[in-house]
Amino acid sequence: MKRTGRITEEIVNFKYQSKSAEELLQQFLNAKQAQNLSSETIKIYRFHGRIFCRYLSDRAKEPAWKVCDLECYNGFILWLQNSDRKDITITSFSRSVRTWFYWMMDNNCIARFRIKIPRYQRPYRQSIPMKNLKCS
């Protein structure tokens, strides 16, 4: 049998084929609550997940395995970058969404792939010369 390297929709057999990204987001949040994560962490995951679903628009109601892939994740990061958000905010969003994506991968909801967090340059901090410091 020759391997083409492509996975067709007929071959893919995920456990939650009919679950949408929105439904899986709620299951993810419930799972994290069951793990006793802090309420603030759950709030952040919920907020970032909802922004991601807003990015998906109508596709958020489609089965997650058709929508949530590396191309979609990278598109989300670009969408955030074009919305004039600060680098640290984009990093926070990408970490939350990556956690959710890895949860979906671990639960056989979407195909496995590697997700990298975008790297940004840290702002240069200007030091204050010693002669300008005054001791009281």
C-alpha cells in the first residue's frame, strides 16, 4: 500500500467528530474546573477562547477537527497582531489557546501538531546613569 502522506476525511476518526469548537471550549473549561484550577485562570481561558471563537465566526459551529489546525492557529495570531494588541497580550492569548488545542489533541478531538508561541523582542530598558541618582 502506497502512503501519500495525506489524511482524508474518511480516514480521520476522532471521538468528537460532531462537536464544534464552541462545544469543546465548554468541555475544556469544565475539565479545567474539575482539575481545581483557580477561578481567575478559568476566566482567562474562557475570555481567550471566546475571542478565538469570535475569530472563527461561523466556522466555530463546524466540527472542531475540520477547523482547529495549525493554519487556523497561525491565522488567529495574525488577526491579533493586526488588531493593535500589545505583544504581551498576543502571547497570553496564544498560550491559552495552545493549552486548549493541546487538550483537544489529548482527547482525540483534533489532529496532532506542534504549536509554537510567537516570540517578540523585549523592549529595551534604558538605564539611569549613576551620576543622576541622588541618595537622601
